[in-house]
Amino acid sequence: MDKVDLQQAGLRVTGPRLKVLAVLEAHRDNHLSADDVYRILCEANDDVGVATVYRVLSQFESAGMVKRQVFSSERAVYELAEEEHHDHMICTTCGDVEEFCRAELEQMLEQLAEAHGFKPLYHDLNMYGLCRRCQAQQQA
Amino acid sequence: MDKVDLQQAGLRVTGPRLKVLAVLEAHRDNHLSADDVYRILCEANDDVGVATVYRVLSQFESAGMVKRQVFSSERAVYELAEEEHHDHMICTTCGDVEEFCRAELEQMLEQLAEAHGFKPLYHDLNMYGLCRRCQAQQQA
DNA sequence: ATATTTGCAAAGCATTTGCAGAGAT
DNA sequence: ATCTCTGCAAATGCTTTGCAAATAT
């Protein structure tokens, strides 16, 4: 089914692309940087050039298969695109990323935009703070 | 009063720092990149090294005098810090940045965070789309 | 007088690009 | 057979840093 995704995106089915896709799927719950993907592939002896990883990720993004995020001016991270939009809470201590979505919130944003005569296309909403675990550890 | 700001921040009052501050004040309604600031100073024959501009801006940020923003992975831009928090609408066509703030929105974010056991410290909320002017031009 | 700040040029980091060879259709 | 993709290494763009001279206190 990966092949199909690639073909639908008008991309040839190649080793590097399948490998990158596999890595993203194997780490669905993490947000990986291009370099993370590269490293994971290297460790698995699946040799793919860094440049290719960057190129493939950006092609996937253009094809709408992955989403690119930049959290507080760190390096970009990628996640497989899901149909439903979501926003992020990023722990400033451990770096953990939690996703959330709330229809009311999205509605309110639409309304706010409209009130400013602005036609919204997409948005980034990132909350930075302490995740549950790090709060607990801080108290200890 | 600029001098006072610098002194309060524990920074010595120097030419370059005053000049950078002056540029930011003269462009309150724009979001300037480090290079924008550098260029503006050059054009005014107020020679300050680029490195200094970067250093000064980051010192100002640490001191809470300016806010640093990164819109959709472009270069960082800076704006004088205001007491009230605000979010941004960025026109994807002309790059214009509009600020907005809505108490209900901030409240909802707090609630959402709490519901996730997350302790929010700050957030970035950027909407990308078409500003009023660019919408009009698109139709023409 | 002394500690901080500046400018320059060099280094750093993430990411992109040119190009010739390898690979997919 | 042809057009696309890959890997490498070099280039890019923004930002940071080392260091000696200049400056603020």
C-alpha cells in the first residue's frame, strides 16, 4: 500500500522513498527530523544519502503525505499526514510532543480571521510548557 | 528612555544598541529580520556589524525587550515586546503581518492544556492566508 | 582601570543544488 | 529507451563565535 501512495502522488516507487516512508510509519508517534530519518536508516544499514532524505521528505510534503513542522526555531520535523488537522503541545523540558484538536477552537479561529477580513488557509498553533511527567519530576 | 531600558536590562548603553533600538521603534508596525535591521542601519550610514545586530537582538530578547518570531520556517523576525500577548495572521502573498488577540481564545487554550495535564508557558499561533488587500487583487 | 562590547572574518548548522551515474517505467 | 531519481560533494543562507581592538562604567 505504500507503493500505491507513491504512485498516487506521481512519484516513482524507489528504494529510498519506500525506506523513508517505512521509517515514518514505524515512528508514527514521534516527530522526526530529516536527520533523525537519515540516522535511523544508517543504523539499519539502509544506506540513503542525506540529500535524498531531504528531497524525499519535501516531495512527500508537496504530495500532502507528510506534514512539516518547525517547533520554536529548531530544525524541521516531519509526521505522516492525517486527515484531521491537529495542533501541538511541546514540552520544553523533554521535547515530547502531544497532539490535540478542538472543533470550537478551530471555529473561533475562523471567526477571528473573518472579523479581520482575512482568508485563512492554514495555521500553526504550538503551545510550549511542561508535560505531565516533567511537572511531576520537577516537584520531586 | 532608551538608555533607561538598556540599563534596566543590565546592558551597557552603547551606540550599536541604541541604534538597533531606534530602528525597531521606527518600524513598530513591521516585523524586521536581523538583516533588515542591518540593512536599514547601513543605508543610514550608521555602521554596525551584522554580528553585532544579531547579538544585540538576542540580548534584547533575553531581556524581554523584543519578541522573536519565526513564520513558516523563514528567517527570524523581531518586534518590540508589548505587555499584552498577541498572535499573528500572515499573508502568504504579500507577507504582511497582522496582530490579533482575543481573551476567549487564550482562555480556551488554557483549558485545553489543563485537560491534557499540560502546564502551558507560552504559545505561538500563526494563521496563514490572504489579507484583505490580496483577496481583492486576486479577484481583479 | 577593568570588564564589556564591537567588528571582522571564519566557522557552524540545517538544508538545497549541480551533475554524472543508477534506476524505474 | 527515456525520463526520473540518487549520491556525492560543493554551495547556500542564516546565524553564531573567536579574538584583538575599541568602548562604557
